[in-house]
Amino acid sequence: MKEILKEPLTYIAVYFFMMIFTFGHAYNSVPSEEKSSFANIPYTIHNGGGVKTLVGVASGIFWPLYWSVKIQEKT
């Protein structure tokens, strides 16, 4: 086990795996539609695949920050 932890490729593989896992979680966390209002005027934001992908990629790259926020979120 100690030999595996001394290998730098192990850490690269774990980081890459977590990028993929976090991408999927972040992508599915973005709603397709968001409804709100401004000055009592309702509006709807449609989040397409591009927005969801951008959020997923950014979250995947910085997955330690993403998961630290998710763990500390209040439900």
C-alpha cells in the first residue's frame, strides 16, 4: 500500500477520477429552468447544455473547492 501512495501517477489518477465524478454531480445540480422575479416582474432563465457543461467543467477542475462548499451547505 505504501508503494502505491509513493507513486505520483496514483494522485493524478485520483484527481482525474474526481474531476469526472464532480463534473457529473455539478452538471445535474444545475436546474434546466430557474424562475424568479425582479421588480415584481416574473422571468425564467433557461439553462441549456452549454451552461451546465461550463459549470461542470469549472467544478471538475476545482473539485476540492466544490466539495468543501457542498459539505458545508445547509439543507
